[in-house]
Amino acid sequence: MFDPRIDFLYLSEQDTIKAGVTDVKACVDCMEEMFKILSQGDYMMAGENGSSHGAMVTFPENPPFPNMPKDGPDRRLMAMPAYLGGSFDIAGMKWYGSNAENRSKGLPRSILTVMLNDKDTGAPVCLMSANLLSAYRTGAVPGVGAKYLAPKNSKVLAIIGPGVMNKTSLSAFAYVCPTLDTLKIKGRGKESLDSFVKFAKENHPEFKNITVVDTIEEACEGADIVSVGATALMGRKNYPYIDEKWLKPGCLVSVPAFLCVEDDFLANRARKVLENYGLYECWSVDYPYPTHETVGIIGARYFDLLHDKKIQKTDIIDIGDIITGKVPGREFEDQIVINSIGGMPVEDIAWGKLVWQNAIKMGIGTKLNLWETPEMR
């Protein structure tokens, strides 16, 4: 007889740390496997095409009700549901609220949780704190990209935007490109720059040369990998800008945030890679042309160029197809590659599944009861 009792595991942030959420190497390997499964099509996310980033609630500039929140920088609520098959075979959702004003209260900009669910019944199996989980999978995805797209024997890494995204990306790059030894950093504020330099020195002594530079051009000069992790106000004129002539031939430009480059360069000379074609296709429907004005991720500009018939669909390459050998990472040695990273809930539930499994093996977490038997059914 089926037992209707439902228990699930709760993992606090400290629990997830004990269960290995900050293990960069394991997270990079997890993301690589996840991309292989994505390339096979064994996944579902929200939206008509099954590849939506998620559903978002934003607020008006002038709320009509006294208790309704007012629009502000990074202010939103978002639900990101997904199913991922293959060896993961799990459903779940990342849920978060975000508000730039949180920092004045000593809180992160976004406060995140992940719920994992049984794929058949939908019952919860694990609820976990997810700020660290999200941060480490955000860095691991660029790491997978660098494994397949960075120049051989890369030495110089440029960081534009020394925030959390680039801290975890730094660790992932160091794992997949062990020849890296020089770090150049461009930031806007002394506090974030000092924090990033401290993080690099404490965690990655392999970087023998660390330099803080004043301009994006200086950061790009001679870099084998350029990681752009700076956010900005919406609108292409506000995004960090990189000129093609600043970039070393054959370099990888890894972009988990906003970026603007010249259309001629992007259309005709750069290799255009992204996480998942369907994700950006969905964005192009939700935020009609020119999508890049309201979705700052550079992959949105790929779709604007596609709309303008300046490129073809086959010019846009899924990283999963590179990993599985369906297409080459680069067509020739000196080709500059731009890897667009927008973030997907399949990434969160993949890493969440492994953290949850580790917690079970280690006896970590708090068991919670949903019900013994449901009162209504």
C-alpha cells in the first residue's frame, strides 16, 4: 500500500556548505554533464518552447496602492521551474526576491531558495538555501565554456566587474585552465576591488601577477580570457563596451552579465556561443526586438542580428553541441569567441540534486514533515 506521508529535507546555508556546495571542481563537472543532457533535449523549463528563464514579477514606478512595492534597481520576484533528465532525473524550482536596497540592510541583493521535487508526484524532497548554490553554478558555467573555448595554455585572465559572479568564475577558470598565472582586474569601487584581490590571493596563489587597471581596454590587452561580470542600467548605451581591437586574437570573452560590442564584429568575425538557443529564443518573444535593449545578456544581441538578417540561425552555437562534438568550439585558432551566459533553472536543480544527495549520505539537514496523511484529496 502507498504511504501518503511526505517528509522532505531542509538544508540551511551552513548545511549546504558542509554538503559541498562550494566545491568548484565538482560543480564544473556537474555543469558539463548537465550541458550534455541539454544537448540531447532531455529537459523541460517553463514557457511554450520549454526553455524559458522563468516567470518574473516586477512593480510599477508609481504603485496605485499604498502597500504595493515601488519599482527600483534589481527589484523583482522570480520563479524558475525546470525538469532535468539523464543521470539527474529531478524536478525543481529556484525562487527568489531581489532588491538592490537589500545591501543597505546588510543583506545580499537577491535571497534565493531551491526546492527539489519528485518528478512524478510533485512532492517536495528538499528545500535548501540557494545563494551559494546559485553563485557557484553561475561561476561553473563559464568554467565549462573555458574548458572547451579558451586558447590552449592560456596565461592571462581579465576580470571586468569584481563581484560574486567573477569570484566563482575565477575559481572555475583556474580549475579548467591550470596554466593561468596573470590576473588583471577592472572595477568601479575600491571595496569590491580590494575584496576581489584578497579573494584571489587567499584562494588562488597560482596567480603570480595581479594588477588592478583603470580601463576596460587595459584589462583586455593581452588577455587570453576576458570575463565580463558587470551589471548596468538597461539600454545598450549603458552596458560595458569592448572594442574588437582591444582583444587578443583567439581570446575567449566570457559574459555572464551585460556587454556591448560592435554589430559588424559580432556578426562577421566573432564566434557566437550561448547556453541554450531556446532560452534566448524565449527572451526574444517576451522582450521583442531590439531585445538587447531590455535583456543585457550579449546573446540577446545575437537574436537582434538574426532578426535583421545579418546572421543565420546556424551562426549561433549551443555550448552543449560543442561539448558533445556536434560542432567545433572555434573554426580557426585566432577566432575570437564570445560565450553568452544567461542562467537557467536546470543548472540550479542539477547542482542542487548533487548537494542534496551529499547531505543524505553525510546525515546533514533537518527532516520536515508536510503531512502524515493529506486532509483533502
